[in-house]
Amino acid sequence: MATNIFSIGQSALAAAQAAQATTSHNISNATTPGYNRQVVVQSTAGGINYGYGFVGQGTQVAEIKRVYNDFLNKQVMASQTTASSLDSYLSQISQLNNLVADTSAGLSPALQDFFKSMQNLAS
């Protein structure tokens, strides 16, 4: 029975060591832009059925989870998608604007000549 107590204590110490390492990692990256805090999730290590009942075997680290707001993450992604779309639109529309607004070789001189001709015709 004594080795069982020691193995339970050993599993608790291993889980606490993982939690301490994760906390240290969180502290060292606290000022890193875009870093998400992490937490250790522990679970029971299961039990052994001795016939008269189950005897636990301690704890284990089930996973290390990132803590973040999924809604805000989706909002950031949507905003970045919209910004990229608008940047692409700006580059394409700028080319059209430069083509149409050119005073020497664009569409503007042709339209001015057309309306000048129509005004002469009306006179």
C-alpha cells in the first residue's frame, strides 16, 4: 500500500511540475503580442478495481489548452479579410482611375471633344 501512496504523490508532483512550467511560460510571454495564455487541465489517472471497489491512481495532465475568445478571433479574421478585399479593390480601381483621369491620353480628352462637338452642333 505504501508504494501506491508514493505513486499517487509522484503523479501529483508531475502534474504540478507541468502546471508550474506552463505558468512560467505564460509569465515569460505575457508581453508578447498575440500570445494566448495556456492552462493545464488535469484528470484522474483511473482506478484499479480490487473487487471491493475502485482505488484511484492519482492524477495526470489531460491537455494544455489555450485560453482565448473565439468570438473575438473570428471578428479579427473577418476584419482582416475585409481589409484585404478592400486593398485589392483599391489597387484595381486606382488603375482605372489613372486611365480615365489622364488629361492627355485617357477617356477624359475624348469626352471633352465629344461634348465640345455637341455644343458646336447645338450652336
